[in-house]
Amino acid sequence: MNSDLNRGGQISDPPLLKVEGLTKHFIQSDGLLDRFLGNAETVHALDNVDLEINKGETFGVVGESGCGKSTLARTLIGIHDATEGQIKYSDRDATDLSGKQLKEYRKDVQMIFQDPLSSLNPRQSVGTILKAPMEAHDIGDSDEERMKRAKDQLRRVGLEPNHVARYPHQFSGGQQQRIAIARALTLEPKLLIADEPVSALDVSVQAQILELLQGLQDELELTILFIAHDLSVIRYIADRVAVMYLGEIMELAPTSKLFEEPKHPYTKALLSAVPRINRDVREERDRTILRGAVPSPIDPPSGCRFHTRCPEIIPPEKWSGTQEEFKAGFDLRTRIHNEEIDPKAIRTRLEAKNENVTEKDIKEQILRESLPIQVGAYPKEIQDQFYRCASHVIDGDWSEAQSLIQDTFTSPCQQKPERVEPSPKHTVACLRVEQNPPAGRTDSSLVTDRNS
């Protein structure tokens, strides 16, 4: 594994790439009429992303599918235009480049895509594919010189020079990715953006590609932005890691710190899902099961975007029950808000077992399926509230059900958390974490004080 300091020198050197408030929204509509009538919807792919990538380091970005990792990569390289924010490369603004400036920027910043075969032209030979970037950037005085450079790059990535005459489909997946890496290196870039470059490969081939990238990084003094959803891969290759969820960065830390002392509940949940070979380790660890689906980026939750699934969601000060009871009630509120409950399907299932199904039976089944804790664990007034909500759901009156439950189950996590630094170079956006907590006090004790 890499050290927490970058390979290029002191961590205090100016960052090679700096991103401030980067936001990317997409407009989703069925056509021009929707846009004209104002019916188009906004997809919040990235929101207010801040990060710095230092020269010579490998910066990892990890998160579930759909969290915005690939959009981040494509926005950084200029495939997508940023909606808001600033991208600075070598202390120069690279946000809205075009023409010659964009061409120079892309010479320094190259990208490796997830699916190598789809990123390689099937009608071109490997030699033609590798020469194309050099021709676009006027590298090499002749076609012969460019072909020589192409063969040199194939040797560098572990392929044979005579492979220039073959076509992409004649190679294995690992070899195709080596060709994609060779193509990116033909322009001698300073920053390499690798968008899940090993996720489609066998484990043994993954290891070969990772070793290749590390060797090339040392040889060519490359800086790498490495995107993955596999935490074991990130732990192996990255110096620092940013954890993304629904278009925002939840936590950012040196790799060793993130894996040994995760702070954000989402990071803890991701780490708990990593498979363990050792049976003792599997039995000792606490596995966190996240309930519910990832919210739509068209309508992301307010405040901390993870709060609708967070197992550690903070109850309000007035809450007298346990955190587990509050979490269960909040899960029900989320299901009602998203209109995820299907009373007709519940009735059908009940009638398959018993013809005499009453509305009370349906209400009780709704709560059994939607509430992880028994209704009887709550005070009488909240029990009554649950049953009234179930009645509104049966009647199809979602707004009444939502209004009834939202006042009781309201969390401070619905407010946007400040980004804090619990330890050097470790930032977290979570109300459960405070800035440099005093010695002897844990995050949980701080939350207890906040809610006392």
C-alpha cells in the first residue's frame, strides 16, 4: 500500500488539481415542450464538491453506483461542462476552457475508461488507435516516428510491439485495458484519471493492472485520480480517499486513517460490507445493513443526503425514546414520503391466506412490513399516529400521511452539516463529528451531550 504522503514530495506543495464548489446538474425532459413549459427535471449529479489532488499521489474516490464518481471524472476532463464551481490545474483556471486551451489541458490530463473495449475503435488497428492522439496534438515529425512511439508504449504496458497490427477484439479484457493505458500515455500526461479501470476484470488481472499503474506512476511521475467502488482496491492503491454519496463528498482522509478510524456512518457501512476471509474477523465485526433505496438525484434529501438511510440518525432533543426506535419511525416516514407502500398488494397477499380481511388487518400488516420495531414499543400517542398514517395510505391520501408523521420524526440531520476536521487532513460532513474533539471524549459522547 502507498504511504499517506504523496510520491511527488511534500504534501504542502501547491496541489496539481484543485476543485472548489464543483456542481454538475443535468436537465431531464421528454423534449423541447417540457423545457418550454417548465416541466423539465434537474438531476443533481454533483453538488459543491471540494478536493485537492497533490502532485505524485494517487487520490481515490469511492462510493456506490450512481453516487457521481464518473460524472466527477468526466467534468474534470471537460467532457461535461460544470454547472457551478471552479477547476484549477497547476494554479490556472481550467473550468471553462475551449479551443487551444482545452486541447493543451487534455494533453496534460488523460482518462482511462471503465470498459476498455467500448473506448477503443473496433474498426481501427491498435497502431492507428495509439497514433491518433499524437496526430491530434502534433507529436512526432512523421508517421514512422509516431508508430515507433506507439510500439514503445506497448512495450511499456507489457504488450508486444507487433500488436500494433491487431484489432481490439483480438485481445483479452486485461490486454484491452493495457492498450487504453498506452493510448493515454502517448501524450505524456501529468494527471491520469482512471474511472473504475479494473472493475470489469478478473481478480488476477486486476492485480496486474494495479501493479502496472503503480510502476508507471513511479517511472513517469504521474498523478492519478483513481475511481472505484471496490474498497479493497482503493486501500491497495490510494494515498488519500474521498467517499461520495449522492453527488457529495461525505468523508475525505488519508487511506490508513479512513480504514482504521472511519467517522461518517456511510463510510462505516461501506467498510462493514467488505468481505472477510478470516472467520474470526467476520464473526467479530458489526455488519451494518442499510435499509431503503438510494434516493433519486432528481429529488435529493435536504441536509445530509445520507440521513434517510443513516443507521445513526440523530433524534431531536424532545425525543424520549431510544435512537433505535427513532430510526425505525424515521424509516417509516421515509417510506411514506417516497410513497413506497402498496396497500393493494398487501390486501392481495392477505386475501390469499384469509378471505375475511379487514382494514385493521391491512393497517397492521403495513406497519409490520414498514416498521422494523413492534408498534407496541412506542408511547400510545405515537402508536395512534402510526395507525392514522396507515389509514391515510390505504385511502391514497399520501399528503395527509406525510404531514401527520413528519413533525414527530424530524432530525437535526435534515440540516446541512458543516465540514469539520476531527484530525489533520481528515474532513467529515456529519453532525456526529466535531472539530478536533477534546481528549478523552468520543464522538458518541458529544452527540449525547448535544441531545441531553
